[in-house]
Amino acid sequence: MKKIFILAIGLFVATAASAQDRIKFGIKGGLNYSNIIKGDGNNNFDTESKPGFNAGVTVEIPLIAGLQFTPEVLYAQKGYKNTYSYGTFKQTTNFIDVPILFAFRLGSSFNIVAGPQVSFLLSTKNKFENGFGTVEETFVEDDSDRFKKSLVGGVIGFRYDVNDKFDIHARYALDFQKNNENGTQYTPEYRNQVYSLGVGIKF
């Protein structure tokens, strides 16, 4: 995992040095709509999607005509929800996502965006609510070995450049690795999937 991250940084630095006068930095943010794909563990329950958000920074580096290297660093909320007859359970997972993306321009403003992503787990919060009260439990990165601390996935989506300073984008992200290897009803074995919609501002 560390080798992938170091390789991404090296590629970014090398490319930036060769295209320094054309680089655009930016900030971005948006809404996440996340759920999970369950594995083969004790996961005999249904899940629903839950909302969250993402925010972070990005760089656009032109490579050749119609192709950009666009790495990002994002804070991202993910998770899922269960609704029972006796209450509602929500799990919120907070990540630092590092999408290592390429943008392929189609026409004057429309771009297809795709590439791998490395996600680093910050914390996990479980919350149960019913008519009698709320119970919360939070695991920070060092508290528990039940969740993997880093995951590799992929991202695909589009970006529409409204002008040279502002864009609208939509994406689908999927983990290629499971969050753990021993799923139970309380710590299920799953992969994250996230639909997101957001805006970006470039400088």
C-alpha cells in the first residue's frame, strides 16, 4: 500500500515539474450517497444508503491534448443504514481518500474521469436510535483491529467544466478490498460503494 502511495506522489512531482506553468490547483466538495456490498460473512440483513459529504483539494496537470492528470486528497464520509421495527442503526466511516485520476476530455467541456483510489480509515461511528433514546459507539483508527486501516478501490465519473474556474462533477467509487475478513452482524464484511455529486473551484 505504501508503495502505491509513494508511486503516486512520485508521478505527481515528475509531471508537475514538466507542466508547471499550466497547473491549476483547486478545492472541491459535495454530497456522498453511500452503501455497502456485503461479503460472505454473517451478513443476513438488508442495508440502505445514507448521506454524507466530501471535501478536499485537487490539482489539474495537462499531459497531452485532451488528457489531464488530476490527483486529489479528500475527506469523505461513507457508511450505511439499517431500519428495524425497533429502531434505526447507522454506521458512519470517515476516510481520507486519495483518488489518482485521469481526465479524458470529450468535446469542449465534458470530461470522463477514472482511476484508482487509496482510502485511509480515520474513524468509525455506530449509532442506534429508537423512541427511547440514542446509543453511540466510536472507534478511532488505533482503537480496533476489526477494520482494515487502508483500502484500494476505483473511481469513474464525469466532470463538466462550466468555465475555466468552475466545474460540476459526479462519480461512482467502489472498494476492491473488503473492510475485514471476519464479518458478523455487528462488524459486517463488506466493500464500500459511494455515489457523489459536487462542485470544484480552480485557481
